[in-house]
Amino acid sequence: MQNPTSREQRVEKRLIVVVLFEGVDLLDVTGPPEVFSLVRRETADAAGYRVVLAAATTDPVTTAAGVRILPDLTFDQAAAAGGIDTLLVPGAVEADGGRVRALTDPAVVDHVRTLAARARRVASVCVGAHLLAAAGLLDGKRATTHWSTAGQLAAEYPQIEVDADPIFIREGEVWTGAGISACLDLSLALVAEDFGEELALRVARQLVMYLKRPSGQSQFSVPLEPVSTTRRIEELRHHILRNLSDRLTVPDLAAHAHVSERQLVRIFKAELGTTPSAYVESARVELARHRLESGDDTLERIATACGFGTTDTMVRAFRRRLDTTPTDYRRRFRTSTPPPAGR
């Protein structure tokens, strides 16, 4: 009889190398491998992924959660082995005066740069985008990260087009994911690219997840954005959220804040990592999302109440922000049951 394990050894698996370092976020490391492991369970043969954890040494690494993880090999060994299909780069943060700040250890950045040159594709999880940025892998690209550090990423790397809204973004063979549970969405998207949507759907069902949230799905609610350190902008944010049905052009907002239009744009970019117009659009889309999820208003009524003016304008905003339409969004995410016809 043929030894079952010998057949498994002949099947070429895609090698995924996960970067480990002290203080790394635990879910960033453990979440994606859970997704990848289910590929094997859902396939008839041994095809799938082989996940290894790489660190500076093979000594245990203590994560931000205090859980210790044992690396499989060193960075140097991973680089020498070659054949890396996907380099997965998680992140780490520290609390700095009540604000969250992403960490980038220069030594880890050097290893990421080396391993990325030997990998077919590279993906960051959550604030791991800061490590990719420091390694020069995001220059000239559009990228996302956890909303709490998007402003930092935009300020430190102006050559990157930072978009704090989507749950993940693909630019060629470089992927960036938001945080924190969005690492599962990113991993499912990688599975779909490698093995098809149908298999990714089966994996998502095993995880009791919705498949698949569009890459443009917003990673957070606009009212939950990081609080600005500038009181004037913080008050302006609340003004926007209270008056979404009004005209909220850049000149209107600048006049309300008693600053010039240029200064307003500069402050928004520095404090929130976006422009005033983009922020207003995001807030309007957020309000429209809630109305689509929980109410029965027509699209015309929602567009008016949220300040879009017309349904067409709302549709274009949804396509930009969520890569879907209001109608499709309501169908997927509706939480209430419409009343019977005739009532």
C-alpha cells in the first residue's frame, strides 16, 4: 500500500512566511494561518499552504497579548530557503500619550525588505503596513492600515496614497490589510485568488464569516475615528456629523472653522489622514449604510437625508467607498425585515 504521507509530500504547497518579532499583535499572527489551514480541510487532496513563522532567532517571541510563540526558523534561514509564495507582515503598536502609534524596528524592516525580494507577493496585516512602508515597498502605491495609525502613515510617508477606509487594498502583488479582524478578510481574498471563489466561500462558512466583504468595505464607523488633537477640527468633525444633510463644501467648512481652505485641507490631512471632502463623503456613506441596514426608506429618501442630493451621487460614492451599490449593500447587510406588501 502507498503511504498516505508520501502523496502529501509530492503535492507542492504554497509557502507562507509570517514575520515574528517582540511585541507583535497576536491576532495578526494567528488569524491568517487559521484561514489557510482550512483550505486543506476543504480540498480533496493535500494542496494548500505551508505556513512557517520566522524571527530573528528561534527563541520564543512574546506577543503584545503576553502569549509566547515559538518561531519555526530564523529570518536568514527563510531567506536562504527561497520559494516563498507569500510574505505576511503583521504589526505592533504602542500607546503614546493616549494615542496609538505603530512601531517599526529597523532590524525587522531590513529583514522584511530582504524576504520581500524573495517572495512572489507580500501582504501586511493591520499596522504591518508601516513596516512595508519603511522598507520602501509601498512607495507610489495606494495602501491601507488600521484606522488608528492611518494619519501617522500618511504623515511619515507622503509618497504613499493612504486610504484609511477599505478593509484591504491590492496594488499588484502587494496587499495591505486593515485591522484587526480584517486580517481574515484579507486572507480569504488571498485564498480566492489562489484557489477560486468557491473554495474561499467554503472556508468562510467554516469560519462563520460573510464572504466576501468587498475590499472597499469600510473598516470602521466614521464617528469612531481617532479623536483629533486639534480642538477646532474635533468640533468641526462633530459639526459635520450633525449636519450631513446640509451643504458641506470645503469653503463652507473653512468658514465655519475660521481658517483658510488651504489650512483646512492641511490640518485634515495631518490629523485624520484624509481630505475634508473625503471625510464628508465617508460620513455620508456611513449614515446611508445604517439606514440601508435597518430601515425601509427608498434610495431617493436616503440620498436626500444623507446629503448626497441625488441617488446617482450616492451610488457613485458607494462604488468609491465600498465597491458596491446601495441596493446590493442593503441586500447583503439588511438587519430588519421589510413589512408585508400592502402595509
